Amino acid sequence: MTPAQLHPLLDGINNWTSYKVAIAFYGLYPVVTSLIWMATAIVYYIRRDLREPELPIPEDQLPMVSVLVPAYCEEAVISDSLQGLLKLDYPKFEVIVINDGSPDGTAAKVRPFLSDPRVRLLNKITNEGKAMALNDAIPCAKGELLLIMDADAVPDPRLLRVMVPHFRYPRVAAVAGNPRVRNITNLLTRLQAVEFSSVIGLMRRAQRIWGRVMCISGVVGMFRKSAVIDVGLYTPGMATEDIDLTWKLQRRFYDVRYEGRALVWMIVPDTVSLWWSQRRRWALGLGQVLRRHAPIFFDRRLRRMYPLYVESAFSYLWSLTFLSVTVFWVVCYAAGYPPKGGSPIPNLWGMLLFTFCLLQLACGTWIDAKYDPTIKRHFPASIIYPSFYWVLLATTAFVYTTRGLLKPINLLAPTRWHIQHGHAKH
């Protein structure tokens, strides 16, 4: 078929009502959501970040905290993590490293730290995935509070001091921390540093104002042990067991919070292939969560979770729309047929989308600079976020969130780790 022969088909699509709706959604959704996220995150910033933290608990009343560190092929980074954990400014804590059948020297790297009575090693022979590793460790934990932390993360010394006071309220089951990037070595890691401030951090603040939080990240999060047991522990078959646990807690009407002062410094993927491996799991997990937790709409008592679900579903739909419309425009211009709504030269809507994306990134960077002043120097990398990075994110959603939505979930199947420079990133 010649390009000229495509023109009638392209003309027909251009005049579809559904196409007009698609390009309106394509343009308006990011603008509207950016405004909502920025407005509600700023409300959180004024109410929480600018005020004093939760009143400290008297020293003699501080609860015991068990720090659980699941590890698989972490010999390159586990020592740094343990050294950081042992510097925590808190009187009553233990560290349990769960070596999930690592074939490398992870266990050997941990053993010298066992001379400290606060450190224990749960050395599993069989690799069963992160969820099962945590489920095996929870019954062994002495603390009534559990801090879950990745094996490549290094905590701020006051991490427990700022998280524990939230749990003076009995309904509080979990508190999300504020992960920061420590291996900023190239453009991709700079983009992720800005993303964790301007997308993930901004959304956690906004969601807290809405009343429900999407995820207590596996990088750093604190949980009430009894609440985790109450909802059935982690679910092994979920690609993102951390999102699933967060939703299970909120479906049982527990309170989930966010604490911007709870800093840990983590390692992020520094190549596109490693990044893709991580994000396809996140995208698959989102689809699984949307599939598994759709029944919330049959229980009006869970109505405060509706905005969280709808926003997640619409974000997925926008990714489908973004890719579909973009591909259609490319085909149109390749055939010499200028499409409605699309222009190779940035126009009003293109500039509007670009501007609001950068405004959101700037807003998140400005808020998190209170805790991580270095983040401001990486903001210039944001200039390519609405193009290059959006395409990658939309593609992972298009392929893997769709798979998560359509494929039945085997809740007993172990989830996999993936290896990053000699250590694992789940």
C-alpha cells in the first residue's frame, strides 16, 4: 500500500469521535493531574513538612524495632548497608538479614557483623523471592515494629526517631519513608533522582492528603507487626508485594502515612536495560494490584480508596492513549498526511504539556530540597523527562500493566529478583 492509498483510512480515523476524545484525554489528563498533585502536595508541605515532626516518645517508652533486610546476591553492597544501620540513633533495635539462597558471598559478608548482638542472619538455602523471605523473618522478629529496608540502602541515622512516633496512634499500621538516590553517575540516574522527588515523593504527599497512600515502598517502610500478620503477611505471587500489602492494610481500615524526614540513600539502575527490568516489574505489579483489588468498589466503606484506584487506572489508560496517538501521528506524517492535533513543531498543547510536566518536576524538587539540597543541581536533566522518559514509562505500562490485568495471578508463586552490578534489585 502506497502512502497516498493510506490517506482515506487516515482521514477516516481523523474524523472519528473516539479519536477526538483520545487526543483531548492525551492533552488534558497530564495537565489536570499535575495541578491536583501539586496543589495537594503543597498543602501537605505546609501542614507537615514545614511543621515540627511528631512529638518524640519518651526514651523509656520507645518500642523495640526489628529491621528486616531481605538480600539476594548483595555481596557488593550489604556491608555498607549494615554499617549504616548500626549507626542508627535509637536505643532498642535489631537487624535481621535474610539471605534468600544467594549463590554469591552475601552470607559471608554478613557474618563479621554477627559479633554485634543486634545483628542476626536468617540464611535460607532455597531462593523463594522477597515476599517469602520477609514472611519467614517476621515470626523471628522481636520488635513490635518492623522496618523493611533494601540491602543496598543506607539509612539516615535519625530514621527510626522520625518514623516511630507515628505509631503512638493505634490505627497507624505503616509509614512510608523518603528514598534518595546515592549513585548519581549519568543522565539516567539523574532522571531517577528527580523522579523520586517530583513524581513519587510528590504523589505520596498528595495521596496522604487524599487519605490513602499507593505504596509503602520496599526500599524503606515501617510497619506494625500485628497489622501485617492481621492481613496475612506479604503475598508471594504479586510482582509488587509492597503495593499489594499497602492496599491490604488500607482495605482493613488501617492508617498508612508518609514521612519526608525518613531518609535512606539507595542505588538505582544506571543502564536502560536494568531500568527496564525494574520498571517492567513495577508495571506488571500495578496491573496485578488493579485486578486483585477491583472489588473495593463493591464496599462503600472503602470509598476513600476509590480515587487511588481511579487515578492508577487512568494513568494506565493515558499510557495506552499516549503511545497509540503518537504512533498514529508518526504514520500520518510518514504518509504525508498531517493529522488533527499533531504537529512536528511544538504547538500550544505540546508546550502546555511540556510546561506542566516541568512545573510538577520543579515543585517536587523544591519540596524535597528541604531534606536533600543536592537534588536541585539535577533538575536541568528534567528537560528530557516529558519526551524520552515518558515514552519508556508508557511502553512498560502498555506491555506489562496490560499483562498484569489480563493474566491470572498465581498467589503462591515466588517472585524473582533481578541482578544489578553484582547485587539484586527486586
